[in-house]
Amino acid sequence: MAKKPSRDREGEFTETQPTRAALMEEWEGAWAVFFKEVGPLGEGDMGRTVLIRNEPHTVLDALHRQLGHYGYHVGQIVYLSRYFAGGNWKSLSIPRGGTAKYNAERGV
């Protein structure tokens, strides 16, 4: 795996209003790096050691860690989307107040 490029972590928390195009370009670029690095991995690589912030992890542990990290960011995206959508928000699962109806339709 290639060494991860350094980043300005503190700068990521400054208020900016990038365009959708700029966000999408950054999003696609980050996923391209991910797939470039993870795509070639095989079963025999899972026990290899990689460093995350100079701490050793097996490749498998690093992948699990990253999967959890993605879930955290997805939650952030959903939270902000809900905020900005306001009254136009459409629930991603069972809408508030709809549990009884949902369960009844499934015989629960």
C-alpha cells in the first residue's frame, strides 16, 4: 500500500461552502484511492500489518475500523440532510409514528 498523503485535518473543520461539483470531485477522488488500494488485496493480505497514525493493525482490523468510520460519516450526512430538508424530509426507514402500522402489515 502506498503511504497516505498528509492532510490538513484542522482545515477540514473550517466553515466552507464548496460547490456540489467540488464536493463530488473530492468524493470520487477519495473512493478512487480506496478502491485502488483495497482492490488488489487478497485473503493472504488480511494478516499483514499496516500503520494507522503510527499504530500497528492487521489489514483486516484496519478494514473493520474503516467500515465503522464510514458508518459514522454516513450518520453525519443523514443528520445534515434531514436538517436541510426540513419538512420535505422522507424517512429512510419506518417514519416516526408508523411503527404500529409497519408491524401490523408484517404480522408482527
